[in-house]
Amino acid sequence: MPTSPETEHDRRPRTATSFSRRVPAVRAAWRTVSQRATVRSAEPEPGATWSVASTLRGPSERVPSGRLPPGHPRKGRLQSLVGLLACLALGAVTAHAVSAPVVAPPQTSREVSREGWQRVPEILKALAIGEGSVVADVGAGGGFFTVRLAELVGPKGRVLAVDIEKGIIRELRNRVEKEKLGNVEVILGAVDDPKLPPGELDAVLIVNAYHEMTEHQAMLDHIRRALKPGGRLVLLEPNRPSEKGRTRQQLALDHLIDPDSVREDLRQAGFEVIDFEEQFAKQNNLRIEFLMVAQARKAEGGRRRG
């Protein structure tokens, strides 16, 4: 059950350039000084060779190869040149390090943005869960809600993160291990069964995945059986009011679903809708998502349907 793409691995931002990035800067500084020195120099006479000291003399001066004697006036110039080279190299590295922007990983940036436009705190509040609760994230994808649910229920609670694609499950497990979420269990579900334990869940969350479910009635039946009495099912799905009148199949091609279709599915599965907001979340007025909250309907005599 694919969900909206989210990259999903945090990376520590770099605050300084790496060694591999400093070396080119030092080499560039050396090439610059060497080029300037070459312009001032003439071709060496027979018996003389190019040396660093030759960059400090005029065109008529020549110094044989070898070490300069102590106190030689050109030795001081040579030391000055070495100091200049070091300063230029350090300046190039420093300028490179200062100018290189520290950019947050794209995934982290997207998640921060999503927290706002999707009204994530209100979605979590609609689940009516807290410390010690057991909740399922069905269609977990990259784990955007999984990690937030794990924090909400705490170490005494449990999060069951369900998806049906093995590749997504593998990435989700990697994220759970990387972030050391000991209260998260990753589950490979089926198209018609989320593989949830019966009667143990306080809530189930489905975000941008229900419209992809071909066996939605079977899924809802399993979810209802997995919920405790009074447990909630919260759905957040994409909708476009201007597309009213199109068939369910047509809307599915555009990854949309009519809330009336969901409401009818829930009714047939023994749920009743207790809260609904048609234009709950908006992203740049291009993406609109509705929020629907449901509970298992009680049968006559006050007992829940089995």
C-alpha cells in the first residue's frame, strides 16, 4: 500500500569541510603561487635548476641548486614565501569552509514542512491515545507517523507498523533500528489482512493508503476485530471536491477517493463515523486531505458487533 514519498532517514549535518575537500583548496593555492612565480622567472641557464628560491630573484639573478648558506639574504625570502604559501592555503580552506552552507537533509526538511501543513499534532490527538497505548500504523511507508507514534505511546506502549511491500518493510526496519525504537514492531501485511492481533489495539491510523486498498472491506473487517471496545480508526485521505461525480476507479487513478465512499465502506464494516472534516489539510491549495474518525458500531443491547 504505497504512501506519499517521504525519504525517511535523518543525517547529521556537517559543520566543517572534510579532509578530501580541503586538499583541492591547498593544491589550488599552490598552483596560483607557482603560476605567478613562473611569470617572473626566466629560463634557467645551463648548470642551474629551478628552485623555490628562483621565484624571489630578478631575471638577471641565478642560484645554483642546493642549500643556501646560513645568513644568505635569499634564505629569508624563501622562508617568507613558504609562510605566504601556508597563509594562502589556510585562507582558501577557511573561505571554503565558511562559504559552504550547512544544508539539512531533504527528508528532514520535508518532514518538518509536513508537520505543519498536514496538521500532524491534531491527527495524533484524534487517535485518543497516550502513554502505554497500543496503536497500528497501517500503510506505514517510510515511517513518518510510526516514529511519532512511538514517541507518543512511550516505552510502555507499542506501535505496529504495517505495509505490504517488502522493499518498504526493509527500509522501515532500518529506520526503526537506526532510531532505536524498541517499542515498534514492523509487520509485513497482505492486501486483505494487516496481520493485527485481535482485540489489542487502542487505535489504528491509515494515512494516504486507504485509497490504494483493493480489498478494503476485508481490511476494515480485520481492523475492527483488532480494536478494543471504544478503539478508534483514523483515516486521512486525499480528495478534490472539484472531482465530485467521478467513479471510485477514476479517482483511484489520480490517487484520490471520495469521502462518501469511505463512509459507506465503514458502515458496511460495522463502523460509525464520529468525526469528519472534509478539508482538513491543505498543501499549497493543490493537495487537500479529509480526516475521518470512526469507531466500531455497537449492536442492539449495547454489545459491539463481533
